[in-house]
Amino acid sequence: MRTALIILSFLALFLLPEKSRAQKVDDYIQVGLKNNLVLAEKNLSLDKALNGLKMAKNMYLPTIGFDFTYTHADGGRSIDLPVGDMLNPVYNTLNQITQSNAFPNIANEQITFLPKHYYDAKIRTSMPLFNADIKNNKAIKEQVVTLGQKEIEIYKRELVKDIKEGYYTYMSAADAVAIHESGLQLARESKRVNEKLLDAGKGLPAYVIRADAEIAQGEAKIVEAKQQQQNAKLYFNSLLNRDPQDAIELDSTLLSNKTTVPDLNSTFAEREELDALETNIHIQELLVKMDKQVFLPKLNAFVDLGSQAEQMRVNSQSQYYLVGAQLSIPIFAGNRNKLKIQESEISVAEARNKLDQAKQQLQLAVQVASNDVIAAHRNYESSKIQVNAAATYQRLIQRGFNEGVNTYIETIDARNQYTSARLANNISTYRLLVALAKLERESAAYPLD
């Protein structure tokens, strides 16, 4: 119960601040969701899946095509028709009776089986009347589209977390630069004071030399901190697919806003990964169903409208139509269909096992993220106490040094303690924010819509 209250209170502090802060971070998130290249690639994959679904739906529509065949042959098998031997005696008799040549003799014919200058042009319209594979394929494509949508949502959540972490890392680096610059100002002020004391005969040259060393060390730390800030900027802008040198707005109200406690009843059960795995199970079950329906008949109908003749003739005699139906029923395939069904059923069992594993892993991830938030919160609270103590100690030592009670070495030690405490507070602050972002990711709490 105590753990839940701590998480609720600090999610209220850091995850749901006032509009000025939320709007700034959410603006960057929206830019990332719009411009990220990996997300754009996944959207293209989804478009491909949607196109596949449209194709599956169109399988119910008839198919119309035009076919044209031209053939010419000479030789080959043939059949002799003795029409001359059969009709010429009759024609001769008729000519004698009529005293004319009205019935000339004709030659015997030889008909070849292969046609000469033959063409066949037709428009075929075919349509499935019953085909279970078309229905199952459409259902599978619908699940593939759903799976693609879930994958996009999964990457969006991961991208939101990465953007938040990148922003917090940049903010931490920027704050570190400011802390080192503040320490450098204190070191320069210390040098100025020691130079005045030396001029007045109350100081030591060693103190001035030590101040120069402190200043050089501070300048080196600033250079290193600025390099870390530049690297954080490059990474953050790459997530948003922006120019690497685009400026990043700093949110000065990041830690100062408070709001009401949000309702965080959602757990890992809201994760899109679980929906994706359940969709995968449904796909595997549909494949099993398709394999089991392999023995169902397939019935197609077709209509041909065309023309066929020799010598490219087109007339009323060459034109034709042909109507037909095709029925296909598998009978035996060497038990391959049975083995395929068993293989698909094993795939279903594997998919269900992956879902169970994912639930276990996600539950563990939420628990670990919650523990990280608690630990980060404790470190954050401790660092605030250390900063206040170090600031008070530094002021007292500096006052004692000005009054001649404390040594210059003590002021250096106090200043270093104060700078270190501020840096530790900076690190613990943004580690807490990162831990909250991870918990938000593991519990799928960020609203994507």
C-alpha cells in the first residue's frame, strides 16, 4: 500500500504537471510521432497490409480476361476423304443425262488434324461460387492489419519513452552546465577576494595560485558538460527527425508544478504487446481452420465469348459462347494435409506459450519499474537534503573565511561539496523522471490518441 501511494504521488508530480509544462513535452512527442523515420516505415508496412486486405476482399469479384491464340501448321496426322471416287461416277451420269457439263469432277480430299492459319479469340469471365480458402484468407488478412496497427502502437509507446528520456537527459546536461558555470563564478570570486587580500598584505600567493587551478578545473568541466549536452541534443533531434542543431527549449517548470493524483488503475494488461500476441494466436487458429477445410470442394463458373476460324475469318459462324463450371475435390495427398494440420496446431500452442511468457515478463517489468521509481524517489529526497546542507555549510565556511576563522582550503572543500551535491541532485532528479517515464511505458499509461 505504501509503495502504491508513493508511486501515485510522484506520478502526480512528474507525469501530469500543469499545461505549460505538459504542452512543451507533448509538443516534442507529437513532432516525434509525426516525423520519426522508423514509425514512418511501420506505417508503410500497415498500408501494405491494408492493401493486402483489399485484394483478399476483391477475390470474391469476377475475373475478366481476353485471350487470343493464333496457330499455323503443316504436315502431321491426316485423314483421306475419297469424295471424288464416290461422287464423280454420279456426276458423269448426270452429265450424260443432261447432255451438259453442269457437274464437273472433283478431287479426293486429305484433311490434316493440325489447323492452318487458325485463330481463337475470346473474353473469359470466371467467378468463384464456393471457395473456403477465400473466406479464411480474408479473415487472416484482417488480423494481419490488426497486428500491424498494434505494432505501430507498441513502437509509439517506446518512442514516447525514448523522447522523454532524451529530453530529460538534455535537461540534465543543461543543468549540469549551469551548475559548473555557477561553481566557476564562485571560483573567480574567490580569486578576486584572495587577490585583494594579497594586495592588502593579508593573503597568500598560494591561495591565488590555487584559485587559478580551481578556475582551470571548472572551465574543463564546463567543456565536458557542454559536450555531453551537445550529444544529448543530437540524439534527441534524431528521434524527432529534425536538424541535429535545432534548438531544444528548456522547461524551467519541469519540477515545480503539482496537480491532483491521477487514476492509475491500468496495469500491464493494457499493453498492446498482449493484444498483438492474442492476434497472432487468432491468425494461427485461422490457419488451422483453413488446413482442416482442405477437403471442402471448390466450385468456379466461367463464360467464354469469342470467335474462332481459319484464315482470320470473322462471321456469324465463327462466333461462339461457352458456359461451364469447374468442381475440384481433393481426395488423397499422402497424409500431407493431416501433417500440415498438426504443424499448424503446434504453431497455435507456441503462440499461446509466448503469450503466457509475455504476461509473466510484463508483470515483472512493471514491478521492477515500480521499485526503480521508489528507489529513485528516495535518492531524490536524499539529494535535496544534501544540497540544503551543503549550501548552508558553504555559506558558513565562506563567512568564517571572510572573518578570518576558516582557511581557504576549507572554502574550497565547502564549495566542492556544494557543487557535488547540486550535481548529485541533478542526476537523481532526472533519474526519477526517467524511472517515471519507464513506469509509464510499462503500464501503458500515456494516452496515444
